[in-house]
Amino acid sequence: MQRSEGIKRAQFLAGMASAGLAAAALPAGPARAGQGGPRHRGVVYTVGEGETPGTAFSAARMREDIRVIREELYADTVDVTGDGVERLTATAAEAAERGLRVWLQPTLGDAPERDILDHLAETGRFAERLRRQGAAVDLSVGCEFWLFVPGIVPGDTVLDRIRNLLDGTLDPVEMQRRLDRFTAKAAAVGRSVFGGRLSYAAAQEDRVDWGLFDIVGIDYYSYFPHRADHVKELSRFLRWGKPLAITEFGTCAYVGAPRTAGMGWDVVDYDKEPEEIKGDLVRSERTQADWLLRLLDVFCSMGLYAAMAFEFVTPDAPHRPGDPRHDLDMASYAVTKTLKDRPDDPASDWHWEPKEAFHALARRYRSARTACRHTH
């Protein structure tokens, strides 16, 4: 689940994890295992205006990041997501120029339904132009609409909708009806402008009519101690006989983070100024790296269509070496750590450095042809 303008990822994930949307079981049918995947290996790259002046979108920074994703992370796919048609299309064009497969996913939130659909249509038309020029492009119509799109869950903003989900002030049957209606509208808009394969990024407990799409897309944050349990859970998404893409997976860089499933971010006290880490966490980049490789082994054993690690960089969660109480990078899912030149200045310039997770992914992606020789 990506961030909308001015809303932290923590607040998005809070809604996802606590919404209680795991209602109906999926249609029965045999799961079909693939062979030798995931076919495409990548990383999520989020575009947006930034939460502070210092983290505003930079075309020059984006171009260098895309180069690194291709040449140093050895990814063959980049999930370009976020809002702002110009930012999305510029990043998609750069990725295509670098020879990357583009998974293009506009995620405009807290806007009127018509604006969200127009934003999707304009982005989709650009994706079609790239496709016709020979680029490898998949279009996702969005991400977890029940949270992003006003009118599905009561509330004018993402925060309002999260509060209503937490309080249970909603009719789940009516919510599902509204979600189905908007998802069908978005799929129709995507089909009208894009001739390639269409998808959507759903939370793993969402109920979606995957008959509307060519690729099943799942943001995956489960924790199980045994690989077989991950395989069992993911196998239910193969019942439609369609390719399965893991549109997000990952964890944070501290001991115990994988066990929190999708709640790894929930270790920051956002009411403090400055924001600070709660408790006495132990930073562990190795924990994050090992978990990414563990999940890749699962995806590999199932022969999935694609797997995209969340995420490349999170500039609004800077790392503070030697200051664990304010090391917000511990609550970040990024495979790089952001370091500010002037830690207390919101307008400060910054750079990123690779975490152990970056190097682990790079080794795995580089050796992808032999990476699937793991046993169950």
C-alpha cells in the first residue's frame, strides 16, 4: 500500500492490518504450481511530491535511482507507483529507456472518484504509448481502493477512513459492494486506454473479482515460521489460472520485524517531536535481508509471474547512526537507508546508502537463473 500526499505509510498500513476484511473464502479449485519463477524480479519505486521540501521529487535523482536499480540491484522490473501523472510518466519512460520492465501503478488518493479515474486514464494512455513503442509494460489500475478512494469506507480522508475501520463504523456488505463497483469502473477505464496486461494491487485479505484482470496482484506481508505455510496461503491466488504478481513484500530492519507481518512500521511515536522509536529495538539489517531472501525462495518455488520488494528508498524515514531512539529507518521497508546532511533541517539535502537487503537482493537478482534451485 503506497503513501498518498502528506500521509505516512504507517497510517496506511494501520488501516490495512486492522480493517478486518478477511471475510469470504476464495472460490474453490486446484492450485497450479509454476516452474522456475518468479519470472520478473524487481523493486517498488514511489514517486510523489515528498513530505518536506528536502524530500521533494527530483528528476535528476530519479534518473540515477533507476540506473542503480538496473545496473547495481540487477532488477529487471520496477514498480513505478505514486501520484502525479508527470512524475509517473517521466519515471516510467526512464525505466523503459534503461530496458526495465515497467509495472506502472498510479495511486492518487483522497480525491474525487472522477479525478482518480482521470488520473488513471492519463497514466494508462502513456503506458500504451510506451507499449506500442516496444517497451515491456504492465498497467495496474491502483492499490487497495477501499483505503484510497473516498466513498467506499466512510470518511473524507485516508485518516478518517482508517478511524472508521478501527471503530467498526461501517457496513461491511455495503463497503464490499462499493469496492466492487469502483474496481469494475477502474478496470473498464484501464481496458479503454491500455492494450496490454491489466492488474490491480490488493491486500492479501481483499475480496476481488480477478476475472476483471489479466494478472493477480497481491501486497504480501504474512509471517509464518515455515515456508510451506506461505506456499499454502499464496496457492489460493492461483485458483483463477492467472499469473500471480507479488506487488509488495518486505519487512523492516530490526530484530523481530518479520514476526509483526505488515505492522513492522508500528514502532514509531508520531506524537513526539521529533518522532521517535518506541521501546528498545535492536537495529538489524541482516534480519531484513534474510527475510527478503526467504520470501523470494517461496515465490521462486511457486514459479510466480513477478515479485517486487517494497521499496527502493523512503526519504522521509532517515537513518541516524548512533541515535537508535530517532533512527526512523528502522521502521522503513526500504532496501536503502536515507542519510540527511543536516539531520534536524527538513530542507536538508540527503543521500541514500545500500542496506544489507540491497546487497542480498542484488546477489539474488544477478544469479536469478540459478536462484530457483532451492527445495521446499
